[in-house]
Amino acid sequence: MKYDDGFIIAINPRFCDSTMKNTFIHEMIHIMHDHLYCEKDDFEKCEKEVENIIKTMKNQFDLNHMP
């Protein structure tokens, strides 16, 4: 959600800690890559890009233990 030239990422607090962290990272990548305003036709492409970035991060920083 855009708010005063910033964004609010709302995450359900009923999720476990690791799910909340992973969701936050996922949504931050969308914000950093300007995916929030992508066309419907590009939705899958944006999601795949985020998946690839997370995969690269896990490999680069040896975070493969993350779910």
C-alpha cells in the first residue's frame, strides 16, 4: 500500500516468524523492482523474477536453510 511517498507492507501476524520474514523479503523485492504497477499480463513474469532473486540471494549468502 502506497502511503505518503512510501509503502506499507501489511503481513498477517498469525503467520509464523519465518513466513512473515519471507513474505516481507518477497514484497520488498517487488517494491524495489517497481512491480506494484505491472500489468496483469506481466504478473507471472514479476513473480518469477522475485523467485529468481530470492534463489540467487539464498545461494549467494548460503541461506538455503530458509524455507
